[in-house]
Amino acid sequence: MTDTPAPASGAPLRLFNSLTRQLEPFAPVHPGEARVYSCGPTVYNYPHIGNMRAYVFADTLGRTLTYKGYKLTHVINITDVGHLTDDADAGEDKLEKAAAERAQSIWDIARHYTEAYWADIKALNIRQPAHWSIATDYVPQMIDFAKAIADRHCYELDSGLYFDTTSVAEYGRLARHGTDEGESRIDPVDGKRHPADFAIWRKTPPGETRQMEWDSPWGRGAPGWHLECSVMSEALLGFPFDIHTGGIDHREIHHPNEIAQNQAHSCSADSGARMWMHNNFLVERSGKMSKSSGEFLRLQLLIDKGYHPLAYRLMCLQAHYRSELEFSWEGLGAALTRLKRLVMGVAPVRDIPAAAVEDRRLTDLLGKFDAAISDDLNTSVALTLLEDVIAMKKTDAGQKRAAIGTIDAVLGIGLLDLLREDLRIRPKAATITDEEIETALVRRKEARAAKDFATSDKLRDELIAAGVEVMDGDPLGWDWRLEN
């Protein structure tokens, strides 16, 4: 039961364009529409929570565009071929490498990790895009795209077809290559004309057979990673489209290469998207953000430790998407506590029919919210305004519910669907069942009624030792004690 906000006519939406390094008003290519492409995962392993920050950001952007009244077409791709172990065109294909190591079908691996990623998308209350574009579904179009630019912009080596980055204007402008403030330096690779040149098509080496390979004018092989996004974004959104999103790491190599391909294909200086937007890194000091670390930080690990996945979404929203965000268990615990307070605050109006918002105090808060979210998605301020609405006294319950629904529909927490019990996630390491807890609480209640405080205290201590927090006087009764 969620509210769909009415189109806002308040503050103009301004977003930070990584290409120009400045805030710009959102001016859609097609009036009334917003077309957005987000770089999706390479499905050779589970996504870690740093990866998922990019999709929380993209979802918040999409929700904001919907709130502002635009018809949204959002595309997220699934990379199941072509992404090498080094983003700068070195190493092995990540999917082929995973398949060889595990002696499994590459198609089975891709399907397994795609479904795991989709499960994380659902758990974080991220809306479904208009299209999930699967890279291997577009290989014929990739070959056609490469053929169209090969004569003027590419050259062939024994290893494949390469793009000559000097053949387009201002290559690397997005990453500021060649300037003192550039984020990336790409090491030279033998055989290339220029260090930054990248593969459009990679030939299967002689004597080898890949699980994923296709015939092409340049030999049997597979497309380059960068080619995939150019082809799928153009096919589903058309050039130019409005916004291309991704993690800040894509700003250094992947997105400059996409732009170069788009310029070559359009025979212009057009980057393909009017705006390029990037979320900053999630930083974790112990090194568990690396997928090579074994028990790396994926969403399921947070759930296994008893944290509701929406606590992680809230943690992301507490920081601006362009700010570096540090992960800690203490920070996640604080976000979960804040989420519980929000859910408790919304409970009294959850089942009240929404009413038109006329209360001046509420309309003022909604105006401030509109200004905050229109200012490059200032979600941290938006959250405090949501809390102000929830805390408001002596106002019509239906109006209050409507105001909460409007803000929450943009932040995507799902407050109108959450109960406190939903946030009580059983830790995987718990040694006591819910039924045993309830039985102990009944015995404790009986002991207290009989003034047998020694037994009552003993039962409480046993529950605490089992990782249970007893909450006397609270209708919920108990919760898990989450300690990390």
C-alpha cells in the first residue's frame, strides 16, 4: 500500500553533470519524458554492498524524475560477456574465468548471479526498470555497430579490433585524462597505437574455445565490454538520451570509452547522453569490499547478521550520492535504529485514508522537501524533513499520511508497508528459536506475576545470553541484540 506522488511543479530539478563538472537544470530531450541508462552488474559473482549503492542512487534518481512528473524509461544492463578482469582491457573475461575455475556452464553462472542480483534489487525496494538489457541478447547489433565505425575509427590486431582514441574529439574529457586533475592513468599495452585504445571485439586466441563466442568480420570471438552499453542504450533509448548513471569508477575508463564509441557512431561530438551522473564509493576499512576476500560484504551477509536490508538503503540515503560513504557495523546499526523509529512514527496513520494536504505546516515541509530533492537529490535533508512530518502533532491524520506517502515514494523506504515485526530479522548465528523465546517470555511473565523475581531475572539473563533483548512494556516484547 504505497502512495504515488502527484507531479511536482515546485523547484526546478538540478543535477550534477560529471561531463561538465557542474549543476545543470534537467532539460529532457523529449518533452515530458526522462530516459535513463544505468550500468548494471557483471554477473560472475554476487554484488557487494558497494555495488548496490549505485542502484539505490539510480532508483532515487528515477523516483525523483517520476515525482517531478516525467514519464520514466529506465534501462539497466546485465553484463554476461566481455568484461575483463582489468577494466583497462587486460586479463580474462570475468565470466569465462569463473566458468573455468568452477567447471560450470557460463550460462548457468550468469543466470545464478543475475537472479541473486535481482533478489538484492527487490530486498532494497528498488523499482523494476522498464528494461533489463542482457548483453548476449544484443551481439548481432554489437557487430553491426562495430562494422559501422570500423573503417574510420578502428584497427585490427591479432587479438582483435581496437578503437583508436585519437580519432574522436576530446577523448577522456569525462575523466579529465591528460590534465592535472584527471582521475585515471592507463598503462601502455603492447600492440596498441595508443595506451588508451580499447577493444571493440576480442578474437578467441588460436587453439582456444570460449563458451561464449560468435562469428564476426574480425574472427570468432566476443564483444568488448564498452561496446555493449553503447549498443544497448542506443537500441532501447535512442541517441541522445537524457541521463547515464554509474559508479564513480566508471568515470575513468568505461564511460569515456562509451562516449568515444557514441561520437564515432553519430559522427559528432555528442556523448550519447545529455548528462552523466556518478555515485561515489562506499568505503570499508577492513578490506571486505573485495570479492576476493571470501566473506565479502554482500547484502545477504547483512541479513544473516540480523540487519534488515532497508537499513542499508537508509544508510545510503543519509549521505549525498556524490559523497564518499564509510560503512561500519555501528553505522548500519544506527541506521536500523533510525528505521525502527520511522516505522513506529508512521504506524498511527498507516491505515488512515490519505487526504488532500492543506495544513500550512505540512505544505511548507513538502515545499522544503521538493527544494531539497530538486537540489541534486539531497536525500539527507529530505530524510530530516520526513522525520519532521512524522513528528508533527495536532494535524489531520489523513493529510499527514499523504505527506509521508509523497516523501517516502521518492526515498523508497516503503514505510507504509513496513511493520516493526518485519524489521526483526533472525541472525543466522542465533541459537534460539522464536518459539523458544516466546515460551521463555510467558514463563517470565508468570514468574513476575507470582513475584518470583529470581526466576524472572534468571530467564531474562538467559535470553540476553542467547542474543535476545527483552523489552518490558513494549507491545513488540523482544528483539534481537545485534552485536558486531
